[in-house]
Amino acid sequence: MTNTTSFPLPVDWRDAVLVGRMDLGEGPTPVVVKEGRVFDVSATAPTTAQLLEKWNGVPSGKDLGDINDLGLSTAWSDTKSKVKLLAPVDLQCVKAAGVTFAVSAMERVIEERAKGVPGRAQAIREELASKIGTDIRKVVPGSPEAQKLKEALIADGLWSQYLEVAIGPDAEVFTKAPPMSSVGWGDYVGIRTQSTWNNPEPEVVIVVDRTGKAIGATLGNDVNLRDYEGRSALLLGKAKDNNAASALGPFIRMFDDKFTIDHVRNAVVELEIVGTDNYRLEGKSTMAEISRDPLELVKQTISEHQYPDGFVLYCGTLFAPTQDRDVKGHGFTHKEGDVVRVSTPELGVLENRVTTCKQAPPWNFGISDLMKNLLKRGLLKA
């Protein structure tokens, strides 16, 4: 997870075309990074939604210099830099697909059967493993084989609504967060104060334009509350959509001849958690093990809906931490101050620090505030 620059960039950052948002002191500013130089493109595209809508290569903009010379500030640092890296999207809807990997499917079943109580999880995990094994990994969702497995699991009393979306014809796709509410690199991520069983979800996030075309990708942390969703799937909104619970970044890497959807399909997403208590956890999520192709998830998202400002789609995670942190058999849960790093070589590093939703900076800059800010800066045009 090392980087050759002061910025959390892809390893081949000189060859990458990146889109992001920075606050340079005046307000959110769309930028494009090409060959390591940063261009302020707000004069022609005041929002990244507009920038990506008419993307046909790198637009002209004000050259802000080499990206190594800008410096970055984090929410917890004392740096004098005034440059803050924001989530790389603004008006786009933030969507997420769940239960897209066999391992995460089994963990959702465990949450459901444990009723959100972490101490019950290990015994249930062992029971399911002995009865199902790895069969679910080999099943194509919606296939005749999937239907046969479903019938067998029902007969054994092991069926679950989570298995329905794992191997059934319809993917789970939900709205993760409102537009403008996601946090970026160097910001806090929030956990609901009452949650006692939670974890990060390191994911690749597909960026889609208003026509439904996948045009790039970024990294995401789909902060998840296992106790809430485990008590009831109807608590998904409270488990997922909270202040500072959607992290995206550091930049969108645009698809081109050097970075394609096949790079996404073969990405290995690494997770590193470092606690103030010297706790350390590492894991990885291999996109090649996803049960539904990323473009199939995009297709299901737009099949009955339109997104005129575009959208981003969390693709789900293979990684569900089960390593005990404090109490034997209780698995992993976050503590305040945890540093979470999500990375893959082609997309860079997304780094955040954990706090509670109440202590995280409040989300108080919405769409109307953005419009007022752009109008004041003379960036809105008829």
C-alpha cells in the first residue's frame, strides 16, 4: 500500500487520467489529473456530473501544477495546506450492490440467524460451512443449478433472503447515500453511536454516466453495521445510510486504452485497519470471485430507472472480517480512531479514520448550497 508520491495515486499515475474534486479554499472544484498535472476544469464543467456527462477526453482547464507540489490536508492533521480532497462525485446518485460474493452472502446469513448478536456468529458459521461448504461459489446466479441449490437449502431449513439475492436472478441494489453526502480521502467515516458490531467494506465502485455507460472506477468504503442489518433486513437504511458512512476516492480513473473494465474484473482490493490500540487487520477482496459481472450489476441498476446526473455503484465485497478483536468468538468491530485504508494498484489508496456519526463533521453542504457557491463564483451558465 505504499505510494511513490505524496498523493494516494495509482502506481502508474503518470499514465492515468483521473477525475476528482478539490476544495482549494473557494468551494468544491472539479479537477482532471493527466500526466501528473492538475487542471481546474470548473470554468467549463462546474460539477463532476457535468464533466462526466460530456466526457470525450481531457477538457481544457487552468493548470494548477504538478500534483506532488499541491500537498493535501486531512481532517485530523495540522498541515497548513488548504487543499482538501473531496469525494470525486457530486450530483450523482450513490448506489450499492450487496451480497455479490459467496463469502459475504454466507456472512449475511450468519448476521440474520445471529439476530445481530456477534457472540452467536461463530457457531452458526461452522454449522453453515459443514452443510453448504463452498458449493455456493460455483453457482451462477439465476441458473438452473442455482434453482436446484435453492430447493436443497429450503429442504434443509437453511434458506435465507440473502441467498435469494446471492444466487437468484435479481441482484440486491440499493441507494447507499444521498448525492453530495459522501466523504473523500483524508476524511472521517462514521459509525452509528449505538452499533456494537460493524465493519468496513472495501469495494471497487463503477462510475456510470447518464446514458448508463460505465466510464470509470474508483474505490469505496461501504461502512456497514452488522448488528442493525442482522436484527432485520428492513433496517438496511439505518445500517447503511448514515452521516459519513459512504467514502469514495481518491479519484475516478477514467476508462481508456490503459485502464479498462477488465482491470476492474481482475482487481485485488486490499484492506488495512490500524487501531490506536495497536490492533492490526489486513485482508483482500478479489474481484474475479464476484458472482455477477460489474456490467451486469450496472444493467440491473438501470433496467427500470434513469439517472440523469449519472450514478456510482459499489460492487460489493468479498471481505467480511471474522478475526476476533477483543472478545473470543465476537469477531471484529471498529473502535474510534481506527485508520482504514482501501487500495488497489490501478486506483490508488482511499484512507479514512473512524469516528461516530455524531462526532464526524456534519453534512451541511447540499445541492442548493453547491448551486449558491457556484453562482457566487460565476461558474453557472445558462
